[in-house]
Amino acid sequence: MYLLMLRIRKFEEKVVELYPAQDMRSPVHLYIGHEAIATGVCLNLRKDDYVSSNHRGHGHCIAKGMDMRLMLAEFYGKKTGYCKGKGGSMHLVDPENGVLGTSAIVGGGLPLAVGAALASVMQGNERVSVAFFGDGAVDEGSFHESLNFASLKKLPVVFVCENNFYATNSHQSARHSNNDIACLAEGYMMPSVCVDGNDVITVFETARNAINRARSGKGPTFMECRTYRWKAHVGPDCDVEKGCRPREELDQWVKRCPVKRFRELLLDENVLPESEMLELARQVDEEIEEAVIFAKNSPLPSPTELYEDVY
Ligand SMILES: Cc1ncc(C[n+]2csc(CCOP(=O)(O)OP(=O)(O)O)c2C)c(N)n1
Ligand SMILES: [Mg+2]
């Protein structure tokens, strides 16, 4: 768990570092602050289980086993990337690891996950589907249609709402008549919980129960995981300077950093000594440096490939 959280955090920090050079042209919606959610959920999944993701999807992809080298290559528009350089950060797809795709369409991932779950039932292969989405997706009709259909047909889906309280710069209180998202899901007759999304153990245990329930044919579960994004809605900067959100709010959440909290727990409980943590960090730094070299050294696609793989 610690290794995976570090991998996601450090991968994103590297994107922050590289982005100002302006040769990575894909828009990036950074996941820093949310790491415990992708980690806690995906470590319960089989390789062939499905995940649908959203625009803030790097953490989900890494947690589901995607290769950071191919992800970075995609951000650089390189031929070796997951979509041959034509998709960018918001179109990362990896059928081999069950990743149905990150998506720029807010709320678009829910029906994909529900459809994959229906296929899993029809094919009898016990694959579970997880839909990751933000509080902004709750504003969309596809959210309600997906919850209703999954509950009606008792499909093996886990809905994971990463509630960071903002959709771009619009606070939840300006958008939702009912700010208790988990309560909405209860209206669709499925078990629904609201958890601390910065506590990886709680997320892991809640997801384990939900995934076991889905796999044993008992139907969907809804998880609202409360968290906070540290960076701007899009890009490597922080938006508090622009007055998009109160600085004190961000400061409060940074104190509750999911990686730091888990690190302190591991130290306090004598699970992992400091020296081993440093070794893991070194290992992750190496993996990421290798990914950067791979991505930068990869070729761009040729203009003649423009219309290939277009449907
Ligand atoms: C259907 C649709 N409507 C609007 C947008 C513009 N848009 C992009 S991201 C976003 C906010 C999404 O917020 P949320 O789902 O809470 O995710 P977060 O960015 O907070 O992680 C919006 C409105 C879009 N991409 N798709
Ligand atoms: Mg949000």
C-alpha cells in the first residue's frame, strides 16, 4: 500500500516538475491528495476486474497496474503511449489490466462500468467493475441512470465517488440540493457508505467488503470517499493564489495528507522501519526516472498515422 501510494504521489510530482518545459502538451488533472482512494480500492481487485476512470485518472491507472512509462509517453504525445500518442492523459486505456479508460466526459465512466458489469454477468466470469468519479458526476443524469440500472439488475459494480467538494471552481454547496451523496445512492436501494478518503486502511476495508459482495452476486455498493485535491483543477499550479478556494481550507487538508498519515501509522505500529521506507522511495524514484527517459526518447507518431485507429 505504501509503495503504491508513493508511486502515485511521486509520479504526479514528476509531472509537476516537467510540465513547465512545455513539451508535455496534454492537459493534466492531478490526483495529488486523493492517493488513498485508488490505492485502497484497487489493491482489492483482480487484474481482469474492470475500472472506469475520469479526467483525474492517473492514480486509478497506476493502482490498476498500468505502466508509468507508457502513461508518460502518452502525455508527451509519443507513439509508444497507451493510445499511440493521440489520446493524452484523459484517454488512457488498457484492456489487459481491465482499464476501460480515463474520460473527459464528466459522468461518462459510470455507464461504461455498469455495461462491463452486465457483460460480466452474461459471460459468467465474475469480473467486478469499479467506477471512479468525482462529486461533479453526481450532477449528471448518467449518474442516476447508472445507479438505478445496476441496483435493479444486481450488477457487480462498486461506485466510488471521490468527493473533493469542488467541480472545477464550483463548490458542492452551490450545486447539490442534498450534500449527502451517499444518501442519494441509498435511494437506489444499495448499501452506501461515506468514508474518510484520506485513510487508506478504511478505504481498503470498505472496498474489500463491497468487492466481495459484488463478486458473490449480491449487487452494487456505493462508496463516497471524502478527500481534497491539492493542485488546481487542471495543470501543475495551485489555484488558491487565484482566489479559487480559501487557502486555509487547502492547508487543513494538506495536514491530513494520506501518504503522511499512513507513513506515521506504519512507523508508530512498527510495521515498516524508516530505512525500508527510504529504500522504497529510492526504488520509486528510479522507476520514474526510467519512465521519463523512455517517454522522452520515444518517437512521435508520423503525420501519416493521423487517421489510423479512428472509428
Ligand atoms: C459532461 C461534461 N460536462 C462538463 C465538463 C467540464 N468539466 C470538466 S471537469 C469538470 C468538473 C468535474 O468535477 P468532479 O467530477 O468533482 O471531479 P474533480 O475535478 O473534482 O476531481 C467539469 C464540469 C465535462 N468535461 N463534461
Ligand atoms: Mg470534485
